[in-house]
Amino acid sequence: MARPPRPDGEIVELVNLPTRLEADMILELLATNGIRAMAKYGDADGWAPHFSLIDGFRVCVFDDDLDAARRLLDPVEDPLPSEN
């Protein structure tokens, strides 16, 4: 299913992560919930993994999806609090 282009949307950083795996997991979570996202991998696509120490792995979304994406990433309170 083709999605319409969004030429007027601004792309903003949602989160900068330490590993590519975490970035890919966030991308999948966002896609599953209908939020278009993209990643900027700071490791030069695997050719220079040490670059990721400086640049990290960024997940970006359109600015009008930012609030919904942040809500997905917010930690959920434990429904069964531990007894002290």
C-alpha cells in the first residue's frame, strides 16, 4: 500500500540510541503502530562502527507524529507493584 508523500512535514529526531538493534526495535514498534519513521545509523552502514560512539543511532519521525511516538516509548507503570 503506497502512502501519500508528506512534502511539508519536518523530520525531527525522536531518540538517539547506543546500538543499531535498539534503533531497529524502535523502528518496528513505530511501524506496527502506523507511525512512519526512519533511522540514521551512525556507523556508516557498518563500514566504520567506531563512528557510532560519536553519532549514535538516531530514530527520526515527522514532527506531527512526534507526540504519538513519544507516548509509545514512555515507560508504562508496573501494573503489579512489588510488595516491600
